[in-house]
Amino acid sequence: MTTAEGLSTSKRRIVDALKRRPMTGPELASTFGITTEAIRQHLASLADHGLVQSKPRASTGAGRPPVEWSLTELALDLFPDRHADLTVSLIESIRAATGDAGLEAVIAQRTSDQLRSYRRLLRGIDDKVAALADLRSDEGYMAEVTDTADGDGRLLIEHHCPICDAAAACQGLCQGELELFQAALGRSVVVTREQHLLSGDERCVYRIKGRRR
């Protein structure tokens, strides 16, 4: 039930109402003109699916404070997210205003900022490849490190790309990430991309192996 299509009309109306503000069961019942028992059943079902949560409302006087309901972070996925559209629009606006050279300068600055952050976070860590995968997972890439089948290096695998739409609109973002990994891991290794989501593969895969002297 974590998609809009999985919600009944009544449950969707409740979710939409709670998006505007937390409400108690009786308040919801009054809003929609149905019984408190019907609301209770809908809320119980939504809670079972991790979409709503309850807590006592801040007390304003004597007596037991009423319980109010609000949405969980999981429920936020039920609402439109236009970040990708905005990012693509910004890329096109930068390109139109400054040309390809200006866009490349923006990407270079972004890569430089990421590199500075990665180097700081990886400083003093022995297994930088595994630590890099953890950093990328925190950024939404679902990254992991595995050994290669031929024993020549290791693979950094990213199962998801949270900037896929932006990368499709600006190929320099992908090239910037390859350069970012190389710079963050240092000259003792060589980083090459073996699979690329935007080239039709199911994921992005980078081979990382020691540099031959």
C-alpha cells in the first residue's frame, strides 16, 4: 500500500488531510462525515502499512490529551516529487544562459566540492573502497563492493541512480563521478567504468584495481 494506486479513496482522502495538518480521529470523522469507528479502522490499516503514526496532542488543560495522527516519512512517497524535473530544468537553463562551457564549469565545481568532502570523510580509513560505497549508499546509490570473478581488483556496484534524469540531460555528471572516484581513492588504484545505467545496463559498475608500477 505504499503507492497511491494501492490506497482506497477513503484512505487517500485521510492521507491528503493529514498531509495538511495532524488531526485526531474524531476530527477526521467530522471532516469526512463518517463514524469514528470507520476512521479508526482506516487509521489502523494505514498504521499497519507504516503510513501514519499517532501521539498525544500537547495538553491545553486538565484531562487526558487526545491522540492525534500524522504521516510518516514513508507516506511522503505518495506525493509527487518534482525534484528531478527541477534539476533537469536548471541544467537546461544554465546551458542556455552560459553555454556548454558554463555548464561544464558548474559540474567541475560540484565535483570539486564532492571531492573535498569525500577526502575528508575517507581520511585515515584503511578500506577506502568499502567506505566510499557506504558514502554513496548514504547518498541514495545503493552501493556495494564485491570481489571480481577474475580476481583482478574489486567492483563498486551502484544499484540505483538518484540523479538519473539529471545525468541523462547532462552526460558530464557521469564523467565527473568517474573522475571523482579516481581522485578520492588516490593514484595507487585505477578506476574504470564497466557498466553504465545510461548506456542500457541495469546498474553502474566500477572496477577498482591496484595501479601497476
